[in-house]
Amino acid sequence: TESGCPTLTAPENGELSGFCSSAVTGDRCMFSCLQEYQLVGDPELICLESGSWSGTAPTCNITESGCPPISAPENGELSGFCSSAVTGDRCMFSCLQEYQLVGNPELICLESGSWSGTAPTCNITETGCPTLTAPENGQLSGFCSSAVTGDRCMFSCMEEYQLVGDPELICLESGSWSGESPSCELQQSYCPTITAPENGEIAGLCSSAATGDQCTFSCVGDYQLVGISDLTCLDNGSWSGESPSCEQDYQLIGDPELICLESGSWSGTTPTCNIQQSYCPTITAPENGEIAGLCSSAVTGDRCTFSCVGDYQPVGISDLTCLDNGSWSGESPSCELKESGCPPISAPENGELSGFCSSAVTGDRCMFSCLEEYQLIGDPELICLESGSWSGTTPTCN
């Protein structure tokens, strides 16, 4: 009689095959694991003459992917699990004194068997700019502390506050920022809500309007706009004028009186009533300027727009509306020579310009870039100041 071995059961997350129950001498029982699990132990046991199996049943453990070893960057050091790492292990990087870490300071071993990114480098520390602080009622983002050449610090304001100044500063090679930090000032007063006139409609920003916002009026059907068709919200919290109304104004076209003749017919035909329109006087272009729109034979609501040529700029209202009384909504503007500008800038050798680099006035910007294989040394952007000078010197392309 052959000796029998005890019945074997499948390991957790595994399966059996072969002779695993009622086994006699020489029978074999094979083990396998479900997907994502790894067999730890002997995959096959043999029933011995002694009535026992040739070993213990294996287990099925979750498979862990290993990541390749990471070497320390030049002038840097490693810590954590950087070799023989499995899923979830972390490798940390640091640099020797006088060197700065460029890249991710920590990588994670992913299930795929690869690291979460590329190893960083340790570069010689560049000249840094002083730490910037957030303006009152404002916030910072970007590189505002420990910043080096080319790093940018961005500014924003809390709700109801408005940014006054440059929203972004750049850390220059000199170790100073490209300008002064901006401030956050309370937004201008809001103008009262405007409602549409009877038989009329409104468009634009007519509620919760701040300085510069416009509300536009129009009339429906045969109704005619009486007043200014566009109102602007002023910085004192009031609108630039009164809301217009929509009225019907007809004039008689034809004979106002007919006589019954002896022949039994009337002396003429019945007249008609047409909407009366007032014409505004013709507008001519100002010296060194141009006009567009309906500037002659204009009726109520028509607009005449002004612009200036060359180095001239408009002084006065640049958009006039023909009112129902036959007059324009204001005086025609004039064209006067623009304010003092900054001197023209030439492109650096092996470089190019963009923006307003000639005929620039206050606030205009001139941007610099270099041809391929050349590096920009200096400020990549200059601003034309009120003084008529640029905010810095022209950079070079080395």
C-alpha cells in the first residue's frame, strides 16, 4: 500500500494544479499566482514515501517593480532609497556648499519601474536678488526669494484691490530687480446701476460698473433716442451724464389741410407722418488728424470718430454723437505732438528687437532676444520712463 500525503490548499491569491489531494508517493502538486502577484517558495511539491510533501506550500505576494539605481549628481549627494528601490521609495538630492540644485530635489519609484522624473544637477550658485515681500493687500508667486538671474516674481492683489505698478519683476545679473514692487490700492468707486429707459434697451456694463466702463442705450421700434447714447463710469463713482429717453417725434409730410371741391373730390392727397430727424452740422478733420463714421448728414445717434497721424495724439473727446437737438455731444478734438519720447534703441550685435524700440513714449517697452547659439547678458526688457530715458542699458548677446 502506497502512503498518502495530506491535502494541500491553494495559497491566498494563488491556484493549484496536478495531484494536490488524495496524493500518493510520486504525485506532484503545482502552484501558480494570480496576475500582479509573485510566487515566493517552491512552485512544485512531491508526495514522498514517508507520507509527507517534499517542502512547504509557497505564498503569493504582490509584485513590486524595481527602479534602476541613481548616481549622485556632480557636486551633489544622495539620501533615501536610490538603489534597489521599489514602488513608493524616494531618492533625495542635495548639493555641496556654493552649488545650487537645479531640478526636482526628490524622485519617487513608480509602479512602472521608472523614476518620477530626471535627476537634478548641481550648478554653481549665481548672484541672487534680495527677497521681495508681498504688498499690503496683495500676494506673491514665482521666485520672489533666493532668486537668481532670470527668475521672475509675480504680484497680484486681493479682491476689491487694484495693482498699481509692474505686475512682474525680473532678477537681473547685477543682483537687483528690474523695477520697484507695485502696490495694491482699493478699486475705484462703482457707479449706480442703470435701468433701461421705457421703450429702450441697454448693453455693456450698466451694473457694478467701475471707472472707464460704458453703458450703451438704444430704442426699439419707431422710438427715437433723446440724449447721449453712451455713458462712461467716472472715477468719482458717477456716470458721465443723464440716461437718455426713447420718444416718438413725427413731422407732417404733405398738405396739412384738404378742401372738399364742388366736384366731390378733395383738393389733394392725404399727408403722412414720418419720424422727425435733426441733422448735425458737418465735421471736418482736425489738422494732422482723420475722421471716420457719420460726420456729415448725421442724424440722432450717429457717431463721428477722430484719430491722429504720425507723432500726433488726440486732445479732447475722440468720439462724438449727434444729439436729437441737432448738435454734437461735444467739441471736436485737436491733434497735438506726442509727449517727449525715449531715444531709439539699436539691436545688440547678434541680437534682435521687438516691441516699441523707436518713437517710444512713457510706458512703452522694448524687448531683446539673441540669435541661436548666443546668450542674452543683461535685462531682456527696457521700459520708457517719464523722464524720457530707458529703465536700463541695452543688453549684449555673447
